[in-house]
Amino acid sequence: MTHGLQRDQNGGLLPGAPVGLVVGGSLTQGVEVRLDGAATVEDIKAGTFLTIQGGRQRYFGVVTDIALGSSDPRMKHTPPQPGEDFLVQVLSGIVAYGAVTVMPSVTLPSVLGDEESPPPAKTIPPHFARAYTAAPRDVELVFGREDENHFWIGNPLDMETKLCLDLDKLVQRSIGIFGKSGTGKTFLTRLLLVGILQRNRASSIIFDMHSEYGWSGQDADRRRVVKGLKQLFPSQVSTFTLDEASSRRRGSPVDEVVGISYGDVEPEDLLTLRETLNLSEVAAGAGFNLERKFGPGKWLREFLARQGQDDVKELAEDVGINQQALLTLHRRLSQLTRYEFFTDQAPKDAAVQIIEHAEKGRHVALEFGRYGNDPTAYVLVSTLLCRRIHKRYIDLKEQAAGGGGREPRPLVLVIEEAHKFLSPAIASQTIFGIIARELRKYNVTLMVIDQRPAAIDSEVMSQLGTLLTCRLDNEKDVEAVLAGTPGARQLRTVLSRLESRQQALLFGDALPMPVVVRTREYGSEGSYAELGRKAGLQPDAHQGETAAQRLEREIKELF
Amino acid sequence: MLSPEIKGAVRLGEVVKSASTVCTVQCYQLEGAPPLGSFVRAGGGPATATADAVYGVVAAISAEPLEPGRPVLARGEAAVSEEEVYRSSPQLARLLTSRFEMLLIGRQAREGFQAALPPVPPRIHTFVYGCTKEEIVGCTERLGFLPLLLDAGSLASAEVVAACLRTAAEVYPDRGQFLLRAGRALAGELSGDLPALNSILRRIIL
Ligand SMILES: Nc1ncnc2c1ncn2[C@@H]1O[C@H](COP(=O)(O)OP(=O)(O)OP(=O)(O)O)[C@@H](O)[C@H]1O
Ligand SMILES: [Mg+2]
């Protein structure tokens, strides 16, 4: 057909090309756009952006479903025969047509330059309104242009346009990053962290399970090593390690080696470990009895010092705990004694060190080295450090509220395998559950990364502000991620059709509407150059300074 | 010369029965009926269409005795050829006649062709002409005549519609493109009656 004008050299529709007319639909189900001769179903994918020109407003929406329709039900029974090309050409688009369902999410301002993000669509375009493929300008109008507050996270499907996240809104509430194994969660997380670093919006503490954020990470597919955050932002990132030998072996420069004292473990930490260690409720609660007996800070050391069954049984009698339960707890906790970072008295207090770095505006990546493969070590260390960091933040915040000091800098805590901390059974009792639920009250939020969102407590899931999810196959996981999201039914289709890597569905606070992106490339020299650059912001040397420090510097520079 | 021909438009006959949507035309010559599906004009001069001219498509051609009460008899038993039958009975040409139905598809307006029925049907004895290429283009450029043609019901058989579009296609430089355009317009009209549509489309490309 003669619609060459609307196509690029690959045959794809050009931005702004007309695709069809609105012929029906609803606000909840989306509007039905009947494709006309210029566009066929193959031109449009689930997730493609369209704009619809209504009578008074322009709408911006995403394609959530694609269907084949026919004006005559008999067509199924008497389709054109092979070789009847003329019939095929005539019938296509008229008697046999394609139709797409579009969710109009926002209305576009008629003039550029409005700082406000476009308002959500509260109605739908009328019948016969024309639909067009979205132009880069439309995408910018909706998602914002790359600037101090807008970080380029990826590209919409089939578009070169940069799609940006609103960083302020991103760090205001907790963030969830989900997807099956190998779909690109780690790469996506690294990009988000780069965004937060570049724009210096918050500090982050990364519990770097597989040692892939701090100094360097792996690109398993391309069999190459990719740079970690510290290589991109040397002056802003501190690397801590639990396993110095491993860090040295990988050539990862280390700022601090972390040791944990037995005394740092508190009875409530065992509650978090309940599932990881497969403990009964009684066993997980025994820490409190032990603490009562031996005293705070001493109970774990004393408990683990017991040798032999009889010894433990006797103790069980003593503290009033079921013998079997305490024996199990003893057996399971014994593995802690094999951790080299565990000592009677660590030379430095890791939590204090981390907080110091964070307060200086630095980002801390705690590499777990070989302990990354041990869920107990990961959960225990992350939990007890976070508990103390959180406590510190509460103090700071309360001081600030009382007029005694400045507001603590927003802090993002990054954890992998989040369901180990936030499963429904334990989420109500653990520090991460608390942080997730109390929102931003104390300027601390979570970035949770997980393959199995269904295993995370639904209340915690509902508190996530922004979700970035790569492909998920499992029904339950899909449901868990989309629970409570408007248009969940339509998004489900989109989610299950993501490519197996480097594509993600993003929705929530940081975006005016759900969107599928091909995640920005990470790992080439070109990408480093762009990512390390601070998008025209203040030079690296001054990044991370507090407002007071900056004032001081500026005064010095002036005189 | 069989018929008076002046500057392209051939005068074929006269309207002998007139109605809003269809007129019966009697041809001057027994063999003078235009082909099925061709375009004709009633009214106006041989060269120009005046404001009261109407356009139509040829359907249901017939040849019959002039007087219905005098049935035609077979005459050729002794003749060697069919030609000889006519030659030996020269009066036949006056006793027999051809007629066709002219399905109205539009009228001449000031701005040109308009796909609409005339307010009153053509007068009896209005002269009927074959259309020139320019006139055919005028009628078919916008394809608005298709609904009127299809409205003629059983007279507008699939064969007539297909023949009409094939005829029109011949006057366009890109025949295939016209047929595709026309086919799609037709599909729009008949989108709820696929068998009828398919039947026409299959005849178009015969
Ligand atoms: N933005 C990106 N740039 C370049 N490559 C990417 C990107 N996203 C994903 N990939 C490719 O996909 C592979 C898997 O990504 P990643 O390691 O982030 O997956 P994951 O979801 O964290 O997996 P796991 O669940 O096993 O931790 C990477 O090795 C890389 O080759
Ligand atoms: Mg990973």
C-alpha cells in the first residue's frame, strides 16, 4: 500500500504516524483503537506509546492489548483463498482489521515548558479521535527531559527517546526491583544507584551480596567484567568488605574491613533469621530468654560456648525453653562461629563507620565476598547493621525535630533476596519490615531486589513507591507485583511479554504512568563515559558535600 | 455510420421509462446497446453535460420485439448462417429493439459530478449518450456513486458492479491502484455482507 511516507527505512512507523481511530472503550478497560490501512497489528507492540487527539485534549497512553477483528463474523468461515491477494488487500483494514487497546494515562499539555508533570487522564477521548504513534517530544513531555532531577533509565520500546525517572520521587519511598534470575535486576539496580549518585539525591548503603556493585561486577552473558560504582564515582563511594581476602583477590580496593562482634547480635535478629535457619517460633524467640539470663551483648557468645547436648538441654531447663527447640537453635547458630568476620570484640564498630561515611554523603557498598553464598550471614549482618543505622537515623531525625541539628540526609538501604527479610511470617517483626512500613518518616527507605516478589509480605509490597520489574513468569509473582496497581489486568499482559533480559516494566511514584523500557546499556566504555558524567552538575570534587559545607566553600571561594 | 457521433460522446438511444433510481433506455440500433457495466449519461448535449444531466450504469440489457403482442418467430431453418437470417429479412431491424436499464448513480451539478439522485427523474425521450473518458473519471474519482449503485438491489448484480469498476479502471493510468481503492471503498459499504463483497471482488479480477 502507499503509506511509505509514514515509515522509516526499516519499515517501522515513524513517530507521529497516524494509526487509527477510537471506536470504543472505557476508562477502566482502555479505549479501542481500530487500525486503519496505514498501520497493521505488526507495527504495534504491547507497550507501544500512542497519542490520541481528542476534541479538547491530547491523551498519551500505552498499548495494552492487540486484537484482530472482523466486521462480518462469516469471514472466519470464508476467508480469501491462497492466491487471492487482491481480496486480502481489499479486506485488510476494513472487513478484517486490527485493533489495539490503549490505556490513556495522562493528558498532554498543549504547550511545552510546564514544569508540572502532566495530569492523569480522568476521561477518555471521544469516538473517532485519531491515534498516532508517540513522538519523542511527547515522551519528554510525559516523563521529563534528562536534567538534574530526571535520570535516563532506558528507552521506550522501538524508540530512541530517553525515558527518564523522577529521582526526587524515586527516593521518597521504597523501591522494588523484581524479575526472574538473569533478567537484569542487578544491572538495573546499578543504573538506579548511578542516578542517585550522579544527582546526589541521597546516600545509599548497599548490602552487596554477590560483590557486584562496589568495585566491579560480572556481565555473565558477555563474559566481561563491568565497572562498579566506585570506579565511576571514586570520591563518592566507599567499599566495605566482610571478606578481605576475596576483595583483594578481585583487585577491589577496600576502604574498611568490617568485623562483627557477637555482642552486636540482638535477640530480635533471630526473628529475621527464622526462615533462613528454618527455626520454629519457639526457637527463634529463645534469644530473649537467653538475653535475660546472660545479659545484653553476652548471650550469644555464652550460648555458643555451650558444648554438647547435655549442656544445652540443661540451659533449656534453666531458661524455660523447650529442649528440642533450643538444641536446634544451638545447632543452627553454630555456623556463625565459622564466620571469620565474627569476633568477640570487633576492632571498630561497623555500623558507626558506615553511618559516618553515609553522613559525609558517601555511598557505601558492603561486599560479602564468599559469605554472599551464605544466606544466614547475609541476612544476619544486613539486619543487625540496618537496625543500628535505623536507630541512629531516628535519633538524628528527632534531634532535628527538636531543633538540635540538621535533618539526616535521605538514605537508601539496598538489599538482595529481599524475601528472606520480608516474608509474610517475619515482616512484621523485622527491621526491614519496620522501615518499609514507616515510609520515609526517618529519611530511610529500602531498595529491595528479589526474584520472588510473591514471597514478600503483601503489606510491604504495597508500601513500595516505585517498582521496576523485569520479566516474571510465575503467576503469583506477577500478581504480587501488580497488586493494587490501576490497570493491573492490562499490565499483566505487558509484564509476561517482556524480553528475557534488559527490559523492564516501570511504574509508581517516579513515573506518571507505567512504561516498558529497554534498560539503558551498562558496561561499554561509552556507557561509562556518560554515566560517570554528572549531567552538567557540580564537579565531582564538590559532590556529596552538605549544604553547610557548600556554603562554607562558596564563601571561601568568594573571598 | 450507425449512430450520430459528435466529439466523443455517442448517442445511444432515449429514455423510454423513467423513475427516480432507474430508467429504461431504448437503443436506436438493435445492436446498439452499450456493454454491461458501462457508463451512460442522460441529458445534456452530445459534447457537454448540462445541469439536468444524470449519469448511470448499464444493467439488464435485453433485445425483444418492439410490439410485445408480436412474438418473434424462428426463421433460420433454411438459412446457412445467422447472418443470412437478418439479410433475408431486412424488416427485422425495425421490428426488434434493444433496451437496457440505466441505474442512476449521480447527476451533473455546477461543481461537477455529484453522487446523488436527481430531484425528478429524467424526462421521457431524454437522449442517452455513452460517457467519455473524462466523464468516467468525473463519476468515479471519489467512488461516492458506489452506495447508489449498490442500492439498486437485484439489478445491480455482482456482475454489473464488477464490470462497472473494471470499465472505470481502464481510464486510469494505474488500473491496479484504482481497483484497490475501489475495492476498499466497496468493502466499506459491504463490510457486513462478506459473501456479496467477495462475490464482486472475485469478479473484478477475472
Ligand atoms: N542494562 C544492561 N546493559 C547491559 N547488559 C545488560 C543490562 N541488563 C541486563 N544485561 C544483561 O543481562 C545479564 C543478566 O543481568 P543481571 O545480572 O542484572 O541479572 P539478575 O536479574 O541480577 O540475575 P540474578 O537473579 O541471577 O542476580 C547481564 O549479564 C547482561 O549481560
Ligand atoms: Mg543479580
